[in-house]
Amino acid sequence: MEQLKIEIQNRHKKLLLNKKEASQEIGVSISTLDRLRKEGYLREKRIGGGIFFTLDEIVNFIGGSN
């Protein structure tokens, strides 16, 4: 899973992904991402009114859904 984290970080060059970037990495729509977040499958970070996801959160979700 560490390799997956490095690949995502290399693609985006940052440690937090916005909803659009996170949904693309997971392979779901933004609406589905919002539902997963609201149902507690993903934890978000709120910064300045924006919703972001850590790389660890994305990688753990992808790893757990296989």
C-alpha cells in the first residue's frame, strides 16, 4: 500500500486531495464520494470551507475495498 501512496503523491504533488481528485483516484463520482464520506467510510479534513482527504485515507479505502 505504501507504493500506491507514493504513486498518488507523485501524480498530485501534495498530501491532501480535494473531492474531485479523491473521486478520480477511487474511481467513483463526486456524489458517491460524498455518500461514502457521510456514511463514515471516508474521513475528511475541512480547511477553509473546503473538503479534503489525506493520501492515507484514500489508500486505506482502496486497500480495504479489494
